[in-house]
Amino acid sequence: MENKTIDKAKKYIMSTYASFPLVFERGEGCYLFDDSGKKYLDFVSGIAVNALGYGHERFIEAVGEQLKKLTHISNLYYNEPAVKLAEKLSKYSGLDKVFFCNSGAEAVEAALKLSRVYCKKNKSKDAYKIVSMKNSFHGRTFGAISATGQLKYQKDLDPMMPQVDFAEFNDIEDLKSKISPETAAVIVEPIQGEGGINPAQVDYLKAVRKLCDDNNIILIFDEVQSGIGRTGDFFAYQKYGVVPDIVTCAKGLGGGIPMGAIIAKEEVAQAFTPGSHASTFGGNALSASAALVVVEELMENGLIENVKKQGAYLREKLENIKNEHPEIKEVKGAGLMMGVSLEGIAPVEVVKNAMEKGLLLVGAGSDVIRFVPPLTVGKKEIDEFIGIFTAALEDAK
């Protein structure tokens, strides 16, 4: 069927996405409505972005009020929402100082830069190498994509930024083999997102922390997808009892308003001085006011408890499906960052089947479907999801 919006998009917007033929007009709670009025249960939430779902009254009110007062000023001046947000991010992360930007890729770029600057000042002028993990994903800008351990994202972009080595995820001996006096940072996702919802092992992360401590190496945790309550803790690393030197966050932080950040230990943060790094829109008053609501809802108004409760329920229901469907190899993830790996069924077929039935899903890696609904999701929506997902699986056989 002809759709003028889609036709214009194809004419005027670069085709960097394999977009489905859907135009969404509004949202309500955990649901989206397309331009024909069809209702969809959203278990994508902007790919782990719309933490508070759609139409959240306090979020709308706070952003609206801030919009009336002030949207943006230069970071040559201070704004109160950003300062309040930085204080809360420091409190709930257990780290000390914040740099604001606009996206996950920008946060990764800032973390890589801070690591190099710190090591040049405190380790050696020759300490500049980065070690990342195979199957990782860190963003689309050149530094972030160079640190991404998946060749498919680097196609036609070579040569990549030099001095990035890749180690096997969850293999401490392989990581040790990649470490040298020139290593400035190790970057790890506590749960690999785009790579297939792959959690790090507890002993592995603890060994990585010790390895970095013993060699004066900055440990970066990339929590762009797993952070901000998504796994049932403010950051996933808090489940492991391992604290990074720098953590990156974005996606859910702004609840749909562009917002990214890094949070670092005091000693490391001091390596940045005026002129070291910048972001024109980073921490503007509008984005910060949105992020404040997300953080407060999570950590002060009980939403984090909902993530734990509903995450446990979601896992239970998925394990039940697995017992009845041998094509599901594994249930993976934590909290409301879950996934299933499939065997003998293409995830894209299940995603398409589910979409036809009014459920939005997204893949991860080559054989995984991930489930990242709004953090406000309830038992009712999870039960509805299970029914549609099961039917979509059956149709894909």
C-alpha cells in the first residue's frame, strides 16, 4: 500500500537503516500506534531507550516546564538541571565526576580520549593502545567503530584507527596476552548487547579489574545499553561487585531525549582540563531535565524494583517457553535486557511474524532476539508478549 511518508523518506533520507514499512504517530505506556491506528506492544523501546515508556506524565511535565524556561546555553556557563543530574549520577554509580554528551558513541569517544590523556600524564607517553573484546559493539563514530569487535560494522571503512587489539570475551588468559606496557585502556561491556546479550562471567570481570590495577590500565565499562536500571541495578557492574574507572551511558538515560555521559573516578577525571574535550549540546538544560526524571523514577520512586520484579517474571516465562520449544537454545541476559538464542529459525522471520501480530521485537547478533521493553512494563504486558511471541515462533517453523 502506498504511504506518502515512507515514499518521501526514501527520497530524502539516506538509506542507512533497513527500516520496516511502519510510520508511528503516538505512544501510550508500553504501546505504539501507527498511522493507520494499529496498536503494537513495544518490546524494543527505541532499542533500550524509552525507559519510562510513552506518555509518562512527570517526564512530559518536567521537559515541558524546562522548555518554557531554557533549552540550551553554552557550557561556558552552568545550568542547574545538569548539576543536579551529575550529582545523582555520581551518587548512584559510586563514581565521582561526569562529562555530558549526546549519545553512546560520543560517550565511548570521551572515555577513550580520557584514558589516553590520563595514561600519557600518569603512565607513559607511549601508553596509547586500547584492548577491546571480540563480538563487542561500541558505536558508529570512527574511534568507537574501531574499538568494535565485529567486522560487519567496519565494512568499507578500513583502515580502522590503529592501536586497537581484540581479546576473546570471558577469556582472561587471552586478554593477558594482549596487554603490554603500551596499553592505556581495556573496554568491556558487562553484558554484550548488539553481540547477542552475552553476560560477562563474574570471575572474569574481577580478573580484568585486577589485571588493570596491576598494570596501571584504565578499565572502561560500556553500559550504554545495560546501564540506567536496564538490568535491575543502576549499572550492570554493580551486580558483579566490580567498579570501573570510567563507565559510559546513554540510551535510557534521557528517556528518549538525546543524552549521553561518562562517569569517572576522581583521579582519572582530573586528567581532563579546560580544552581537553567538549560537546556543544552535552548536558543542556532540556536533556538534563529529562534525564533527572528517569534517574529519580528509577532510584527514588521505586521503578528499579519493578525492573527486578518484572525481569524475574519475564525470565520465568521465557524459560517455560524454552522447555516447550527446542528451537530456543538459551535464555540470556538480566533484568529487562533479555534475549533468546534460536536454532533452525531465523530471528528476522520471528520478528516479522510478531510485527504482523502487533508485537515489536529486535534482533541481536546472528541468532538472538532481544527483549528490551520500557522499564515500566507490567505482568499484563509480559503475558501478552509471551502469547504473541509463542505464536510468532510457531509460524516461523
